Amino acid sequence: ILNVEQSPQSLHVQEGDSTNFTCSFPSSNFYALHWYRWETAKSPEALFVMTLNGDEKKKGRISATLNTKEGYSYLYIKGSQPEDSATYLCANMEYGNKLVFGAGTILRVKS
Amino acid sequence: EAGVAQSPRYKIIEKRQSVAFWCNPISGHATLYWYQQILGQGPKLLIQFQNNGVVDDSQLPKDRFSAERLKGVDSTLKIQPAKLEDSAVYLCASSHWGQGTDTQYFGPGTRLTVL
């Protein structure tokens, strides 16, 4: 994998469903993996910064895991709410100072 | 703590016109970034400043784009002349040092439409 790739591109779920997204990145030049949430008309908000293989982070109903050997990270949302509707971006920090973003996963939660 | 401020929020111009965007980073942040986010793609770094010096401008189309960060605080990004493909959201971000696991804090962006 040469670029940062995210899947799925978009996701529609019902309120209360749990969901997860994938971020794949080049494991050869990994330094840190960043997750952001970007709501329409607002600023992208930092969720997690992950560095260690096997790392798990949690913030409320959102959690993330990291596998640096195989080059992927999962983001999980438990019990999705309408306010979780946003674009979720991941970014690979290369060489310690440059963020390379994926195209994002658009999540829409229906009430 | 005030966040990253950007203006204007929206701008519509004709092709070949000029446009400028302004960014005020979080107080005390040494590093400032400008990103371009085209619809359907992730944000792409255009230029990174450390204080008032340029760290990385490898993806800045220098024939039409310019940026400056006077006195190491506010920054402006200019496009002259604009092309249709410049239609995008322009995001400004800042961080403490620009190294390692330093978090980047983003402004709300300027949505540019070139007609």
C-alpha cells in the first residue's frame, strides 16, 4: 500500500447500531496514526494519535486499534447516535512531521 | 483556549481572478499548515511553516499559489490567477512543534468555488 486508504467510502446506519471503519497505511514508513472527525461546517476534530503496535484508545463510545506490522487501524463506534454523523479521516504521519490523509469515511446515522 | 480562526468561510470567484485566505493559529503554536481538500479526496498538505520559515512546500503549485507567515503568527494563502481545479476547501492547522505525535488543530476552512 503506497497511500492511506479508508473503507468503506460511506456508511448509513440506524441509531443504536455499532459500526467500524478501516484505515490502511504503508507500514514501512509509519511513525504515528491520527484519527479525526469532521462534521459539516465545523473544524476537523482530533480523536486519537496512535503510535504503538497493538495500541487501543477509547473516547466515550468511540475506540480505535492499531496494527503497525500489517499497516491498518480500525475505528469502532458503539451504539451510533445521529450526532456521530460526520466524515472520519485517518492520517499517517510520515517521517515524524508530515500528515498524509486518506479520503475519509462518511457516516450517516438515521434516527 | 481559542481555536484556529480562518476567513472568509466561503468565496466564489471567476477563473483567472485572485483570492486570498487568512489564518490565525492557536496562540503559542510554532507550526502552521495549509491544506487543500478537493471533494472526494483527503486533505493534501500545501505548505508547512515553522515560526516564519517554510519547512515543506513541495506540493504547493508555486506558479499560482503563494503563502506567507509574517512575524510567525498569522498567515495568508493567495491564489493568482485561479483555475477551475482550485475549487476546494482550504484548511489551516497549527501545532505546538510540528514533530512526532504533536496534534494538529484545524480551523473550519474556507470553501472556494471557481466559476
